[in-house]
Amino acid sequence: MGNLSEKYVWEVPVRVTHWVNMVCILTLSVTGLYIGAPRTLALTPSEYVMGWVRFVHFVAAYAFAISVASRIYWAFRGNRYARWQEFFPILTREGRWHMFETFRYYTFLSRQIPHVTGHNALAGTAYAVVFLLYLVMIVTGFALYAEHAPQGTLHTLVGWMFALFSNQGIRLTHHLTMWLLIAFAIHHVYSAWLMDVKEKGGVMSGMFGGYKSVRERN
Amino acid sequence: MGHTDKGDGTDSVERHLDLPRIFAERGISRRDFMKFCTAMSAVLALPVTLVPKIAAALEADGRPSIIWLEFQSCTGDTEALLRAANPTVGEIVLDVLSVDYSETIMAAAGHQAEEARMKTLKEQKGKYIAVVEGAIPVKDGGIYCCIAGKSALDIARDVCGNALATITVGTCASYGGIPAAAPNPTGAVGVKEAVPGATVINLPGCPVNTDNLVATVVHFLTFGKLPAVDGKGRPLFAYGKRIHDNCERRPHFDAGQYVEAWGSEAHRSGHCLYKMGCKGPETFHNCPIQRYNEKTNWPVGSGHGCAGCSEPQFWDTMTPFYKRLPNVPGFGVETTADKIGTGLAVATAAAFAAHGVVSAFRRKDEPEREKEE
């Protein structure tokens, strides 16, 4: 038995980048779907539907890139729940055991709910993969965007992509990774809800206020 | 390109033919010539003040010899050059360049032809310009393309390796093109890959745009060096901008007006071909400005999407030509990324919904520590 206490887990940069990412991913997915398969929405050529959709897409892309970069920075500066070690439990023996335990719970093989203060081991691993997907999206997206100015700074930064991959391959990757992130978002919302219900740690509200309910052993 | 047979000592005579006289003979006025020089300065994005310099360079004697090699090709680039309805100034500029060897159009044949090449190779070593049309097969020792008993690879090494510079005309010579399309049975490659030591400037396109070829030569004659190139060895004046960014249909793209079916009202109205698989957004070429066949038209202008022909491996990477995105490998021919993605999203949602239902009915899950009620 332990006393229930409120613990400050998610610091401000973690929460801000989380919600900025969410808004950006939603915006980028909706605008991206239109850019990938547009409908004729304009009656005259003097309208600017695709122009605005692309403008929103690019602005959201910059916001997203800055947010992801900030979060990576915070992985080296933040508290223990924000640190990069949280995302690579696979590196330690204890972490691998937590991953196995969590996997057993998720697949109904165990009734023991893993109670951790920060991310559970599988969630942390999933976020490491998701951040990798973020980086893929940012690099492929800015590479495609840079093509409007092939002698520009941005193209110098990401132009190496075109030496390694075909242009259409980069486009396809950008498209498919969006779907992987949409699938992740579905999983993410469900898992957060599940853990909120079962674990009773207040993980959902924790992402707004920063506090989670933690029981301490006497 | 009539004056090609140089095996018999007419060389020196021809070298001293002055351009103004040739123009007069062919009915091209001084005014036409200056118009051409002005147009060239525009193609090369040079200030108009350089027009006299271009004119002087073109009129000066000292044009380099050219050896035009043809390997795995359809002769489309030669055709693009030759099929001009009227003799253009550009054609004559190339004409008086002293084309010492060109399989398609030279009068000499057999040993005579080979002699002409060897002569230029020996006498003009390091001073002539090689123009290459067609890919070079390197598989099995290069046996898939042989001329006069020598493989294309050996000829290219010999000719391009000793040239002042090599201009590749068309995508095949630049990057392997259609002969190099998967599975590339002959191991076809472009000149730069076949002869890495050569100084190569790539003029891809299917076919090459003659204006760009002439402009490259004019640049060389005017400044004594080749124009600046991009990462794929293409001159920036012709390949520095995307087709999409200079396209006459671009306003329809930005507005949001797309062709959805061939022959539809939108198609006839000249709307954007983006949804019909146009590869203008990923292709760098000056087609919208230079156009083909004496600036008559170009593919997108005539209602067909860009096939991306001036990009490396376009036959493999730009296909399917009539779809925006490539097919996803391993998922069957007609399966698009969006179908797979929708399937993935639905499957994920279904899996977690099932998990949720099971979770809801499991009431005895235990937290590691007991709850305080």
C-alpha cells in the first residue's frame, strides 16, 4: 500500500511540443491529403485554393520541425521522464523486462498492469520509432519543398536526398509515412485511454496539467 | 551539317569560310543573325550587353572540331537537330563547327569514316568537342554495341577521354535513359559513368532540345568554357528551374483546377495535368520556355503530362506516367499508397476497437499496488 500523491511528470516543453505536434500533424495530414489528391474547387484561375493549402502545409511544416527539434533538445535537458533514456528501454536489461511485461499485459497474457510514472517501456519504444518517422517526414518534406529553388540554402541542406533516392521515391515515402503516423495516432489515443482507465494514473489529464497520480510505497 | 567529309585535305579551306558569307548564301540577314545572338543571350540568362560579344565570338574563326558519336539510341536527337523546317541560324552555327564525324549524316563510310575520326583524334587531341548520343553498354565487355569492330565503351574512352569536353545529347547518353531501364539487359550507362575521367556536360531530354545544345556551344565559343552545371551535370541555364514553376498551366494548379479525365472540359480548357500524372513538379528543364520544334509547342502545352524525361532513370522512377505516385513495391500493380494507407488506418482502428472491447470486459486487471478506495 502506498499514499496517493500528485507528481509533476510532464514539464512545460514536453506538453507544449506534444500539443503543437498534434495540431501540426492534423493540419499537415489534412492539407497533405488535398495536395496529394486534389479536387477541383476553384471556378476561375484567379482563385488560389491549392496555393493557400500549400501555404498552410508549409507553415505547419516549419512549426512541426521546430517543435520536434525542441523536443529532441529537451530530451537532453529535461527531467528523467523527458530524457532520451525513456525512449530506449531496449538498451537496459531492466528496460527489456518492462517491455516484456507490458507486452504480456497488452496481449491479455497477464493481468498485472505495469505502473510506471513516466512512459511505460513499450510506449517509450513506440515514441522512439515515431520520432524517427517525424525525422523522415521532415527530411523528405523539406527536400521536396526545396525543389522550387534548387540553388537555395534549403536545397543545399537536404539536396543530398536526391543523390541517394529517386524524386518519386521520396514523394512515396512522404505519403506512406503519413499513413503510418495516422495509424500511430489511432493507436496512441486508444492506448492513452486504456491506460487512463486501467492504470488510473491520470495519464490523459497529465498531458494537460503535467501532474500524474503516483502511489508511493511505505 | 553538310561538310563532314574531311578526309581529303579540304579541311583548311573549310576552316576559313566566314560565317557572314555563309549566312548571305543561305538567305539569312544580318538582322536575323543579331536576333539569334540576342535570343541566345536570353537562353543563357546573360545581359543584353553581351550580345555583341556573342556575335563576335560566332563570327570569329576558331570553332572547334566536333566528333558526333552515336551508340544505343533511336537517333531522335540527331533528328531533332536535322528536322528543322527552315535552316535556322543555330543549325548553321553547328554546321560550320566542322563536324568531322557523325555516323548518321557523314558522307564517308566504312574505313574512310573511321579515318576521319582517327585524324581528328590525332590532330586535335584535347581540342575537339565530342558530342555523344545514346547509352553505352558496359555489360560483358561492352559487346552489345560495336562500331567498326570496336565496342562503344572503347570508342567512348578513346574519343571522350581525349576531348576538350563531351556534350551528351539526350537522356540515354547522359544517364543511360531507355536502354538502361530495368532490368537493363546490356548494362547501359551514361557517358560520365562509362568514362569517369572525361569532362562531361549533360543535356538530357528525350530528345535533347536543340536550342539548349546550340546555347551550350555558343556559351563555349563566347567564353571559352562550359556553362555552370547542377549536381547532375546539367547546365543551369537550361535545367536550373522546375518545369512546374515555369509552366503555362501553373495558375490552374495554384487556383485548384485539375484535369480529371482526358478529353474532358477541364482538359480542353487547359487546366493543370497534376492529377493525370504530370511529372512537371519533379523535373528540371526549360521546356515551358524553349519548347520544341522551333518553339512550336511542348508536351504539357499540347495537353499531355510531363514524363520527366530529363531526369536520370526516368523510365523506372517516373512511371506510371499517368499517376501521381509510383506503385508500392510488393502490393500488386494498381495498389496506390492511399489505398494501402486507408487499409492500414482501418485495420489499426479495428484492432484497437477489438482490444478495447476485450479490455472493457476484463474486470480483474490488477495494478501493481492496490487501490485506495
